[in-house]
Amino acid sequence: MNNIYSSRHQGFDWGTFIAGVLFVIASFLLLRYPARGLTAFVFVFGILSILQGIIWISAYVKFHNIFDISWITLLSAIIDIVIGVLFLCSREIGGLTLAILFAIWFLTDSIIGIIFSWHLREYSTGYFVLCLILNIISLIIAIALLFNPMLAAITLVYLVAFWLMVFGINEIFVSWMHR
């Protein structure tokens, strides 16, 4: 059986290491400035949503004569722009929405992390167990966010900072794994 992990040369994974360090640094910044962190999240996502709406309008203008259902692109553009403006005008709605979106993101990444951590058994039982534990902690955080969105909106920055810390440490450990 051809194993993709053992068939190619493995070395220190600088990309994963740098990503892990950046996640840890971001977690410290969020812990130091929590109110600014939530405001920044809402602002960035509001701007990104408006930009996405503008991109959809551009696509509609280019392709509305080609595709019969191009009106869906225009509808999506309008929804994106409305969501972006809503985020910029109401931090509370934006914070609650982001709490739910982050919960879904964390849940997805944590499940994928648990699934992919199984390959680490080939390298080291210790790294496998550590990676599995860190991904399970990430999963618990995701579930807490998902089942309590109002609490998640209030404590989002702290939960995100802790998740970034755990995920960053996990990435740092994984970067050493394949050497």
C-alpha cells in the first residue's frame, strides 16, 4: 500500500510552524484588547460582505446575458451588501452572527483535525495523543459556541483567543511531527 506520508521526504514544516506562531500571537492580542477585537471582527466581516456584494454585481453585469438564472447573482449581491451594512451599523447583530459563524467554523476545523490526527500514530503515539486532545478541546469550544450563541457573542473574543492559542500550539507541535 502506498502511504502518502511515508513515500515522500518529510522535513520540518515551516509553514505550519509560522501559522501556529501567528495564531498564538493573535490570541495574546485578542486577550489584551477584547473590545477592540470584537469590533474589529464585526467591522472586517461587514467590509468583506460589502466587497463580496460588489464582486457579485460585477459578475452579474458581465454575465447576465449569458446565463438564464443570473438574477441569483444579483440577489446574492444585494443580500451580501445588506448584511455588510447591517454589520457596520449594528455591532450586536454582527457579534451574534459572527458567534454562530465562528462556531460552525470551529466545529468543522475541530472535526477535520480529529480525523486527520489519526495519521500521526505512524510517527509517535505521544504526538498523536497530544494532537487528539488539543482537537477535542477545540471541539468542546465549538460546541459551547454553537449551543449558546448569546453567551458566545458576549465572550466571543475570549473563546476565539483560547481557540487560537490551542490551535496554534497544535500547529507548532504538528510542524515538528514530520521531521
